[in-house]
Amino acid sequence: MLGWGCVFPLTFLIQQYSSTRNGYPRQLQSYFSGSVNYKSLNEHTMVSVDGEQENTADTDAEVTFHVVGDAYVDFFSFLDGEWPESGGDSRLDQPVKCYAGGSSVNTATHLKALIKNFTEEPKPKVILHTVLNPDDHYGQMLLDHADEHDIPIDNCRRDDDNLSTGHCIAIVSGGERSFMTHQGVVGNFGADDLDVDKIAKTSTHLHLHIAGFYNIPGFWNGKLKRKLEAVREIRKEMYPDRNTTISLVTQHDATREWDGGLSDLFPLLDFVFMNDLEARSIIRCGCESSKNKRIEFEHEHMQWADYFGRQHPTSNAIVTRAEKGSVALRGKKILSKQKPIVMNSIDPTGAGDSFTAGFIYGLWSWRSSSTQQKTGIDEKWPTEAIEEGMRWGVSVASAAVMIRGASIPPDSTEIKKFLEQAIEPEYPVFDNGYSQISSCY
């Protein structure tokens, strides 16, 4: 357990990186000088990075992105050799590095960078709703990261919560990564801490993204559901001509129960993102806990389509599959599959978050095109828009895993190179939802 009383070595690492560009420059002195209003951060006042109240309604942009979820400081150990035996030691060729992290921070950062690099004025806003303690070094790092990337933060931390900002040790070895996490204030983050009015009363089109669902127990078992229902009800009454899109990333469930009322959320979600390991776990536990018998299919992605299609017919499940690319599912059918891009990954941490950011950007980029059909408030996102989202998703993720650190946006030129390799989906989709070449998997 990494409590605040035992963090001197990690605090020392933060200070050591304060003047370097191992991810982003540290300017901690700005927080001691009072340029950020901590009181405002803790009272649901939307603040910009310079401490002034943020107005989310006055914008000429087509859409506003609200990202809700977990925030951590990640300490990365890149292990090139073997894991140490019990009581042993392994040498690291590179120093331990620290970065801003957490699914919501990673996603918001990549999405903001895409908007900055690929979108003309007026540029949509990306607003982050999370929890952090601004009085500790970890919280200061996250605030500095938000400052660096011009992302307003709505700090949903409760006034009486004195726990530390969440932090995590990530060990990257052999192309995989493992984590040890102290949740801190994230463990107390609940759906009731969200200011639903502030999110729902966005006058533009709205994309609300829930990041790291299984990392936030306070969102489970109907708590988040009630808030999402309220968002949709408010939007329907106040902005009937505006699109409201809601997406969610499952993330890994450390409890290994893979429930939390996720299935009850599907009717409220337009997109649910997960990797193949998470999809298998959700289906296995879902079938074990219900009377529904698990149906076996010749190919695994057909089983995914059937299971998630039974949760709700219009929700889209997007499953990333590492070296096998990604697949989009809806209504018990496979809409499309995106080819992987062959490259040597340096750091796979946060690949799913960068994919999600790319997908969301590609989705709305398709919609913003003057030559494309517009998606109304009650209409399903068309397959063409989803395919564009997957193309951007795989391109951004491919560029991101070539960089150490999950919240470091890749250079736009690298993303463009990968976009050229991901021009079309893998195969045409036929009426039955399956491909004639699906046996390749």
C-alpha cells in the first residue's frame, strides 16, 4: 500500500523530473504562487488552467467533450530483463519515470492534442471531470499536466476527503504491463459527486465519455446509471435538436467480478470500449451470474457480437485486439473490423485510451464533414462514421505506443503516417453481419 506517509522516494522522483521533458515540463512553482484556485477546484466550479471560471456554453464549436473518470500519477519501470525472483532484484537500464496517468487523463490529453493539431477554428473544448488532492505533489503534477495541455478540470473531490491523489507503479516488460495502484481519492469518487447540470447544459452537441469504469466503485450498481439518465432527460428537454453521445471504457476489474451493473448501462451508452481480455471476462462472468446459457460460436468475435447485442440492440461495442486489430459490433452483428498496423511497440501502456481518443475524434470528424450525412439526436451512428473512428483509433494508438508514457501525445506527422496505412476497413460487411473471410481469425 502506497500511502501518503510512505512516499518520500516517489516525491523525490517528482522533484527530479521537475525541470526535464520526460513527458511534460514541471512548473510546480506556479501552484505555490496561487495561480490555481484550490478552493474553486474543490467546489465544482469549472476552472480554466489559469484559475478563472470556465464557461462551457459560450462556444461556436459544434461539439463539447466532457471526459469523466480516474486520474493517477504513474511511475514507470521499464524492465528489459527477467522479473526478479521472490526476495531478489532486477536491474533497470533506464531510470524510473513519472507521468500523469489514469484513463480519463490519458483520453482527454490525446483528444485535446488531436483537436489542436487537426481541427480548424473554432476548436471544440475538452473538459476533464476527475478527483485529485491539490495539496499533495501528485495532485500538483496532474494540475501541471492540465496546464500544459490546456484542459480545464472540474475537481469532484469531496471537501472532507483528505486522502492523497491516486498513484500507480507500472512495470513494462516483454511488451506487456502490470500495475500496482493506490487509489487514494479515486476510491471515494462517486457518481453523486458529478455536477450533472453542468455537463448536460452544454449548448453544443455533447459527447460524454466515462473513462475507467471498473476503477471507480462509486459508479457501480446503478449509481452512474441514474446520472446518465438525468443527462439524457435534461438534454432532451433543453436541447432537442442537439446530439448527445455517451461512451464508456470498461478498464480492468481488479475485483475480478466484472459486474458492477455494467449491463444495465448499455441502453444509455452509444459506445462501449474494451480490449479482448476484458470482453472475455465480462462475458464469462455475465453468463455465470445469469440464467443465460453461454452460446458457443465457431469464432470468438461472433460470440462477442451475440452477447453484447443482447445487452442492447443499438449500443456499439468496440473491442480492441492488439495485433489482430479492432472490431465494431452492434445488434448481434459485426459492423466492421479494422486491420492492425504492424510496428514494434515500445510502451503499450494506455494504448486503449489513445485508441478511444482517436475513435472519438474520428467519429466527430466524420460528422463535421460538410459532405457527410448529419447524425440526429435519436439516430444511430452510421457504419461509415464508426469505420472512420476505428481508422483514427488504430492510427493514434499505433503512434502512441511508440512513445514511453500513456499521456504523451504523439507527433501529428506520425499519426498521419499511420492514417495512410489505415485507409479502409478490413473487409466489406454483408447483410448477415459477417464476412466471408472471417475464418482468418
